[in-house]
Amino acid sequence: MTDALPPGWVLTTLGEVFEIVGGATPSTSEPSFWGGDIPWLTPDDLASHDGIEVASGRRSITVAGYDSASTHFLPQGAVLFSSRAPIGYAAIAAQPLCTNQGFKSLIPPEGVDSRYVYWYLRHATPAIREMGSGTTFKEMSKKRMASVPFVLAPRVEQQRIVAAIEEQFSRLDAADASLSAAELRCQAVVKSILVGAVPDDPPPAWRMTTVGEAGVTGLGRQRSPKYHSGLNMKPYLRVANVFEDRIDASDVMEMHFDEAEFEKYRLEAGDVLLNEGQSPEWLGRPAIYRDDPTDVAFTNSLIRFVPGPDVTSEWALLVFRRHMHAGRFMQESRITTNIAHLALGRFRSVEFPIPPLEVQGAMVASTRSALDSVARILNQIRSAAVRVSALRRSVLAEAFTGRLVSRSPVDESASVMLEGIGAGA
């Protein structure tokens, strides 16, 4: 976790420097414990938190709730650190507050800068996660947290380090914001290309029909606990495997089929699969099955479209991607518990333009070329974002090995500060 340290620095442990404080949850069945004036946080409150300091979470507790549980007031300046589910969320308390049992928070002594501690924990999080124990999920006990190595720099140097880190991170934040904006613009261009690829008013030489007349459609086999085992287990694709223009075969499940059923639901190369149930904006997300994985069926969370003789699979994919991005499938959906569903009958009634086969090929090729150009730009943007992330790690590594800022010869050694902390314990 550390390299050789410069003069005046000390390698110690969190337990030698900080008071480590856990939290607790008052009974959720007692209304009088909740909705008071005491801020109370869980790791989930930090999951979407943007900023170094935090003042409150989604919930608060009353004095009665505080007295009922073994939670503790953390003073302003305490450094919150989630110790499970997951390990590694960090923030500084902007005011006195409490947490649940998902934290092992640090109360800095006099002379240890809270922001220095925050950034050190950000730097050390990967190593701390490796120290966690547990089977269902990893957790850091108070004892393990106390044993985490901690690099203590001289007091004034801590402040210089914090200033240097935050200056560098502000530049990296600006780079990330620019890259995110560029990625959004690329995604908008992709949407524009796909929506414009199939004209709303097709030429006279085209045949305008419906999905149901353009090919054969059907739902897959319904899943059931009775099929979870059997003598003829076969792989099948489900919603989690079908992405836009891509099938992910990394998590293919199996269930029992008799031979006749498997033949009925067995996919053939060139079949187009669409999500029957999905979040509204991704309803009807399509991909072509290209015989990978081989010898596989599909479930009734997917719709299969088998193109007719005057429709290519690639053209069908393009039409369906156009309909998804234009919100056409969403217009035919029904929504239950935040999931949109595309009924097979309504899907069959959706319009489907059919140009001559040579036109299909030319339009698919030109659209693919345009999308490939945007994809190359997106790959460059995402590669740059990876480099920015690597630079963040590098800045922190430099900071806590003494290489980010120069040391002043008048800085008091951290060993003197550590002796004072020990004497005051």
C-alpha cells in the first residue's frame, strides 16, 4: 500500500491514530424512532452522493431512536467509510450525524486533516477491500479496520497535499465532464442515424406491410421451476443475453426440454430476437442470432422474428433498431411495475417497410458505415476516460508516497504528532 516514505513521515495504522466508530439502526417497526432532527446515513446514501462532504441522508432519527440503538454521534469533520455493501464509500461529515452499522468511521485527532484522511482512504480502498472478510459480501470489522496501514504526513504538508490533489482532480473532473458530454453527443448522433435510416414516407417501389406479414413471429418457451432439472438440459437465451445488435453469451442458463419442444424453440442463424419486457426506452431491443452460442433455445421474455423471403435479417434488425430509438415500440407497450411489455399481437401490427433486396443491402451497408465511424469516436472517448481514471490513481499514489508536493525543512515530523496522539489517548 505504501512505498518508501520521505523523512518526517510515519507509517502507522488507523487504530493508532483514529477513534473508529460504528453505527446502528433503530427498530424500523417503531414510528417514533424516525423522522426526527438527527441525520442518519446508510452506505446507500453515499452511493449517489457527489461531493466530499455530506450533511444528511434520506432518513433521520429522533432522540428516542438514537437512545434505543447503539449508534453514535459523529462530530463535524469525522470521515465516514462504508465497511460493507460495499466497502469503500467515503465522505466527511459536514455536521454532527449518525450512521447505520454499515460504516467504520474515523474521528481525526488534533493535527490530522479530515480531507487528508478522506483522500488517503480513497487511495487505500482497493487494498482495504482485499482485507475484508465474508462469503455473501465482504465486510471490514472494527479490528480489521484498525489494522489498516496509514501514512501520516507532517501537519502542514497534509494541507499542501490536499490542495495539490484537489487541484489535479478539479482538472480531471473537467476532463471527465467533457468526455461525458462528448459521449452523449455521440449517442445522440447514433440515435439520429438510426431514426433517419428508414424513411417515414417510403418510395413507391417499396412495399409497406406489417411485422406480422414480413416474417414469422413467436415467443419463446416459458420458464418454470419444473424445468430447472431433467435429463435433457439445454441452453437458452433470455432478456439478459440480448442487447442492441449484440448477444452476450457469457451467462447462458439451461433448462429441461423434451426433443420436440427444443426443436420448436431452437434458434436458427439469422433469427432476430427482441426484448419483450424491458425499461420503456429499451423495449424491443433487437439483435441477430448468429449461431453463437450454438444449439440454443429462447424464453418467452424474447420475441423471435424469422424474416420472410424478401427481407434480410440485417434489414429487419435496422428497422427494429429504428423503431426502438424512435419510440415506436414504446407506443405499443403496456407498463407493469416499471417494466414495459410488447405484446406479440401489437408487435405484429407495427408497420414494416420492405424495399427491394438490393436496396436493403445498400442501406444497411451505408448505415453500418456511419455507425462504425461514430463507434470509433466512442471508443476513443472511452479510452480517454480510462486514462483519466488511471491518472486519478496515479495522483493519489504520488501524494501518499511523498512525491506530489515538496517538503519544507521546517515542517514538524509526523512522529512528534503521533507521540502526542498516543499520549492523549
